[in-house]
Amino acid sequence: MPDEETKNDRPKQPNVAEDVGALLTGLKTTLAETFKPVVTTMYPEDKTPRSERYGGRHYLRRYDDGLERCIGCELCAAACPVGCILVIAAENSDEERVSPGERYAKTYEINMLRCIFCGYCEEACPVQAIVLGPEYELSDVSREKFIYTKERLLEPLPPAVQARLDGKKAT
Ligand code: SF4
Ligand code: SF4
């Protein structure tokens, strides 16, 4: 028994052929990876495409004649699970018509710091006035800048969002 224990404790003898074989296997793996197409996206210069259903930064839409779609009904604010939409409606008049309905949103704000991008506001809107766009780079330097005002939300709709909405209409 003691003889067997001594035999097991002996250090393994170096085997040059085994070591060279392992080295070659490693080199083969490295070489194979070297010639494979690069899959790394060089963000932020390159960006991966968003899925069509991706919901990022919000937009308020206008009709072709320039009138705002929003009629100040506050359904989006009611549907929002985190209460980050503020709508204060006002009456349209013949002298000052902002939207086709009786009312329009005098104030429309979204607190992007609270938004969870669930898209419920878009689903709740009866006139497709509020929509989510593909932008996800929303970092900024102060809390105030995360309160998206109506002016900011009324910025032109990105073509991708328009295409998605046109697709919805077609189905
Ligand atoms: S996406 Fe969701 S959380 Fe964000 S404003 Fe719309 S309803 Fe609220
Ligand atoms: S965005 Fe739509 S749901 Fe929200 S207040 Fe305007 S019309 Fe109503």
C-alpha cells in the first residue's frame, strides 16, 4: 500500500508531444476566429437596427394641414401606469384653432425619467396623436431636460415611425 501511495504522489513527467498538440489546438482556434466576420458593433458610430415595435422617445403628431392631432382628452394620462403625462386642455375657438376637436392640449408634458416605455399612452389615444419612436439615447445633464414639453414632442416624426403607422393602417 505505501508503495502505491508513493507512485501516485510522483510528479507527472513532461510530455513534449502532448504540450505541442495543445498549443496547436489553441492556435487553430485563434486562426479560425481571426478570419470570421466581425460581429462587434462600433457603437456609438454604428447602431444596431431597432425592431419595428420598439418604443422609445415619444412624438406628438400633426395632421397634413398642420393642425395638432391631440384633442386634450387626457386618455393617455389616465392609461399611463406611472402618471408621467401631464395634459392641460383648453378650448379651441374660431379665431384660434389648434386641433380639429373642441379642445386641444394647451400643456402636454412627459416626464421621461418616470416613463417605463410601455406604450399604453399610444394604445389609449383615440386619434393616434402620441406615438413612441425608435430613439433610445435619451441621456441628459439635468432633471429639467427630461421633462419633454409639447414643443419638443411636436418635432417632426422620424420616417421609421411614419412607416410603422402606415403599416398599421394598411393591416
Ligand atoms: S410609455 Fe407608458 S410610462 Fe411612458 S408615458 Fe406612455 S404610458 Fe406612460
Ligand atoms: S395624446 Fe391622445 S389620448 Fe393624449 S390627450 Fe391627446 S388626444 Fe387624448
